[in-house]
Amino acid sequence: MGHHRPPLAARVARTTDRVVTARITSRPGRMGGVPCIDGTRIPAETIARLYNDGEITPELVAHYCPSVTVDDVLAAHEWWKEQSCT
């Protein structure tokens, strides 16, 4: 059975999360506010850099980190591309 997360609106309503994207959030009291894969303490930048450098595949991350989905990896990749362009 996969990792279950409450709907995004419910999580944001209960916390002080700053929604960076639908799958990436930043919470001041967690990881120093570093944007992380939602529901984890895994920095989105770490996942994005490993993926962008060809060191991992989304499926490999999902296999070894069950709380991170293939879609999370792809979202981190898209987020990182946007950050790199600004």
C-alpha cells in the first residue's frame, strides 16, 4: 500500500506551509524552510539535481523512498528548471 497524504488544502489549512507547487512545500520550522517534497523532509533541490544529472530515475527514487512518487520527482525537476531560469 502506498503512502497516503491528506488533500493539499487540508494540509495547508492545518499548518503554516508555504505551497511552492502542488507537490513541493516549505515550512519555516522544518528543514529551515527549504522547499521539500510535500509530506517529507527530502529537499526538492536534491531530488531535482540527482534527476537532472542523470544519476537517478523517478522509478528508482520511488522504489527506495516510498514516500516520494514518480510524479514528485518530475515536479521537483520542473520546479528546479523554473528556479534555474529566474
